[in-house]
Amino acid sequence: MLRFMLKETDEYDRLAEFMTRFGLDLSDKDRVGDQVLKCWKVVQEPDFLTGGIILSKRQGEFILDGIAVDAPLRRTGMGRIMVNKLVTEVRKLDGKRIYLAAKDPEFFEKVGFSEVEGNEAGNLFTCSGCGQKGDTCFPRIMKMEL
Ligand SMILES: CC(C)(COP(=O)(O)OP(=O)(O)OC[C@H]1O[C@@H](n2cnc3c(N)ncnc32)[C@H](O)[C@@H]1OP(=O)(O)O)[C@@H](O)C(=O)NCCC(=O)NCCS
């Protein structure tokens, strides 16, 4: 029987490499003021990486900075479980909302995010500087109110 575990991890670089494989761009992590707060991984035991999620803080706002699930395991609920973990953590930290730049808005709508109106997110996201924008990626800025 396959066993999966969701665990907190400090392996940011491992998760970033995993997410990059699925087309995510984490290249703005070194921006001044950015703080990676926590990362979680889902592993098939003992340590085969099958999913990951990253929580950051930027300009005082909580950001879901990246999430990915290994392709064969998608649509099995793993993404939702990781989002729920992150939401629980932000609530513990007394956060009132979470922002993200969504490559896959339909998934994020399903798990409780909605699209941000107008310029509400200001310059929280630098998608305009990413070479994928408008080419292979059509991001939408979304938020969840807690
Ligand atoms: C987006 C991603 C993390 C979703 O993970 P997942 O484990 O497949 O999601 P879940 O199985 O938990 O799905 C939760 C719900 O969203 C739905 N869903 C998942 N992906 C979806 C999609 N692409 N389009 C529409 N609905 C989707 C599921 O059907 C499920 O709905 P239900 O609760 O009504 O059954 C995964 O597809 C992925 O890794 N994609 C590549 C990386 C990526 O684009 N990450 C987002 C960057 S912003």
C-alpha cells in the first residue's frame, strides 16, 4: 500500500526545483523584504517528493507562493489538503487573507480563493517581469479572506 505523509520542511530549494519542473516561476524569491515563512512537502514514504507548498510574507501580506502535485497524483485531493494546511497556519499567525498569482484559477476557486478586483494587490506580484507571462502563463491575482 502507498503511504503519503504531509510534513513541514526547510527544503525550500528542493521544493522550488520540483515546482519549476511544473512550470512555476519562483525566481522572485530573493526580492528585498520577501520572507519564506514555511514550506510543506508531501512524500511517498520514505522521502519520494510528490507535492509541495510554500508560504511567504511580502509587504506584510501572506502569499501562497507555490504549490504543485506530481502529475500522476493530481485530482486526488492532495492540493486541497496542502492548501488547508497553509490556511490553518495563516490563521494561527492571525492572518486575515492570503494572496496568490494563479496559473490554475479553477483549482484555486475550488479551494476557496476568488479573483482580486482592480489594483487591490498593488505591486505584490511581479508577473509583468516574467518571460512566461502572456506566452505560456496567464496568471490571475486571487485572494482568500479568512
Ligand atoms: C494545481 C494543482 C496543485 C492542483 O492539485 P490537485 O492535487 O490536483 O488538486 P485537488 O485534487 O486537491 O483538487 C481540488 C479540487 O480542485 C479541482 N481541480 C484540480 N485541478 C483543477 C483544474 N486544473 N481545473 C479545474 N479544477 C481542478 C479538483 O477536481 C477538486 O475539485 P472537487 O473538490 O470538486 O473534487 C496541480 O494541478 C498542479 O500541481 N499543477 C501544476 C502546478 C501549478 O500549476 N500550480 C499552481 C501554480 S499557481
